[in-house]
Amino acid sequence: MSASIRRHVAASGRLLAILAAIWAVLAVSGRAEAEVTPFRQAVAEAAAGDPVLSGYYRDHDYAPLWTTGADAARRAALFIALDHAGDHGLPLSHYGAADLRKGFERLTSERQRGRLEVAMSRAFLAYAHEVQTGFIKPASIDPGLVRAVPERDLRAMLEQFAVAEPNGFLRSLPPQMPQYAQLMKTRLDLERAMLDGGWGPDLRIGKLEPGAKGAAVAALRDKLVALGYLRASATQVYDGTIQKAVQRFQLDNGMQADGVVGEGTVAELNRTPAERLQSVLVAMERLRWMNGIPLGERHIWVNLPDFTAKVIDHGKVTFETVTVVGMNQGDRRSPEFSDLMEFMVINPTWNVPRSIATKEYLPMLQKDPNSVRHLRITDRRGQAVDREAVDFTQFTASNFPFAMSQAPSGSNALGLVKFMFPNPYNIYLHDTPSKSLFKREVRAFSHGCIRLGSPFDFAYTLLAPQSDDPVGLFKSYLQTGRESTLPLDRPVPVHLVYFTAWPSAKGGIEYRRDVYGRDAKIFDAMRAAGVELAGLQG
């Protein structure tokens, strides 16, 4: 089909939509054609093709929301919200507030008013949707971003806004979590720091330990003062006061708080306000993606770049353990989503995922059929395979016909317990015999599932609401040595999240490394969508 024919078809479709909209005006109003006002006709034409707007105006007899004197409060509230959309890190270009204002200034006809009426509603819906649920689609960024964003009924939103107090309604749209408000405040603080020239020059120092003296210590001291971890002084000695400040900084940035300033600590000390602002803006967008997902009065919060899993009861952390997450490689990165933890499996069998069996173990079997003897190999009937009778070199990843599993034991890859929230991604939390990895600072080593540093204590915490003796209950299953399932009386929401900036209980902000590079991708998408804040242009 030629371009000219395509344009003709598109124009014809648009014309039909406009004619249908005008007919709807006549049908709804029950008036003669001569009584159809220019305003109504313009509204019908401008809303044609948009089922939300055309349906709303048709069902409300084309009554205005924005463009009469009676609509002044509603109109003013929306303009205030659009003017402050940047406070949320939203792209101002999506709403066209300046053009809408000009539209009111230049208003000379009823047809113009009708078109402006619909333009205001479009801006309202765009803003309401984006401040509530975000403007970036997670799945468009990274395959690990499988989070389902709660969609809102835009028609219902228009209906509710039409009868609501406008300022209060608009204020209710962003996430109401206190963390979101704290991130907004931090955004302002970071912008001020950028306008003030940042936090001083980069540190160009080698390793520093307590007891060191000289210019390098003075430079460290000044950086800590600029970051708010230390009071101003003239000391050039790495004394106990500086050591405690360094340790607080290390804790706030997810590092081992050893008080030694090495390469990793220097790198984090040299982060600029602009870099931290990127993390904050992305964290706000991530919270918008979760807006409307019930966290649960009791829930499990697994922050992947923080390498922790927490049980949170009524907003307070009641249990915390370190984790190992998926390695930063291909399909091994842990995904982000929310689900319900329903049960735990004690003394679990490890049924080796096919991807691991074919990518990792098949090459080993091809070299030596007697390798990985801790794994049982079975055929399609579940019968054990005689390794010596099989030529593994004839198989590839696509035609490997066997299953592999590891029986329950202390050396099982899943350890002695796994915590299940059945999901399409085959992700769960579990014990592990590889305890040494928990001593690492960056703990991304698994195939995607989440390993827990204190799995038994985690189990006791989950069982406490349903048993007077959660330790005894758990051990009664464990001591059998057999695989068994222990249900949770009340399933617990579990949220696998990825926040490199997150408010602390003390009101500050803690930062983590972008271990998978996902935040960088999200921020690039935000910039491409038109996010513009002081110091971030260009």
C-alpha cells in the first residue's frame, strides 16, 4: 500500500470517528442538529478515537470540567500539580502546561474552548497515570524487570476527580509510603548540593587506616565533613572520631564497616550529588511501579543490591539476614516481582533446572561420566541411569533426555530448607551449604534464587504466629531427614526489589551499588523520556 493510500485510509478513519462522535452528541443530547453547540461538537471531535475521553464526555452530556468560571479551582489545582511534576522526577514535556495556559490566554471561540477542554483532560490523565504508576514500562528496560505494575481505571479516575476536592485528590495520587516523601526531600537536598558545587574535589588517596597522618587524612576529613559525617576540625590524624565517621559511611553504603579506607570506600566517597540524585529518581519511579501493591502488615522485603532479606511487621524490621543473589550474568540475575510465600520445604530435594543440567553438568559428564556423583540421573520414566552405559557426547542442550536431582542432605545445594512462593520464574529463598560466600561484601553468586545466611532463624520467625514453639515445630520436621512441606497458616507477601537508594530508619538515605546495571538503564530511559532537572541536562 502506498504512502498516499495509507494517509487517505487514516484520514478516512479519523473522519468516520469524528462523524460518529458528532452523532453521539446528537443522540445523547436528544437535540436537533441546529442546537448542537460548537463547544460540544469540538469536544466530540477532539475526543474521537479515545474511548476514555469520548465515553466520559458523552455520558456526561459534554459538560465541561475545566473551561468555565465554575471550574477555576479544578483548573488551578491541575496547573499547580503540573508545575510541580518535576518534584517527582516526571517529564514535564508530557503534560504541556505552558501550551495549555496559552490556550486559555488566546481563547476566542467556543470551538477553541472545546478543544482546550479535551486537552486539559488529556494532561490530567497523563499526569495522574504517571505520578501514580510511573512513566517507564519495567519490561521495556531489562528482562529481569518482571514486576506487574497495577493499572488504574482512567475513566474511573476522571469520574472521581470530577466530584472530589481537586487539590486533595491530586495529592493522593503519588505513593503514600513515607519513604517516597523522604526520597522527594532528598532530591531537593541533592539539587541544592549540586548548586553549591557538590561535595568537594575527588579524593586521590591510597589506603588509609586508623593512625595514619598527613595531607591524605586531611582530605578524607574534609570529604566526610562535606558529606555530613563529621564536624569541621583541623586534625590531620586518622583518630577514633574519623574512624567512627568512616564506619558510619561504610554502613550507609553497604560496605564492611572495618574503618579502613580502601579503593571501594574511596570510590563511594567520590560519588557526586548528581550520581546520588540519579539513584533517588530511579527509586521514586520504582516506588510508583509498586504503588497499589499491598505490601502486607507482615511482609518479606528482599532488596537485591542490599544483599539482605527482612521480615517487616507493621512497618518495623523484626528480622534481617544477609543474602546471596543471582550473579550478574545472562539469565542468572535475580528478577524483581512480588508474590505470596505459602510454605517451606524442609529437607528439600534439589531438582536441577534444565538450564543448569545442560549448560554446566552435561559438559562435565561428556568429559567424565562419573563426575558429579552427588547428582542422581534419571530417564523419562524416573528410572536411575547407568552412567557407564550412556554416551553423553551424543547429547546437546536441546536433546538431553535426562533429569538430574540431589537427595536431601546437609550438602544439598538448597541446604536444609527452602521457602516457596510459587512463580513462573522458579525463584525461591533457601539455605545453602556454601556459607563462606556470606562473608563477601558483594554477594552475587547464585543462579537467580536467593540464599539466606540465617535460614533457620528466618523459618522460626515465619512460624512464630502459628506456633507457641516455632523452633520445636521446625525441628520436628527437620529431624526426620525426609523431604516434607510445612505450610504457613497465613501466606506472607514477599517483595523482591532493587533499590540503590532507600531511606533508613533514622531518616537518612542509604545507597547501594547498581550491581546489575538496571538503575543506569532506567535512568537513561527517564532522560530519553524528557526528565529535566537542574544539573542533569546535557
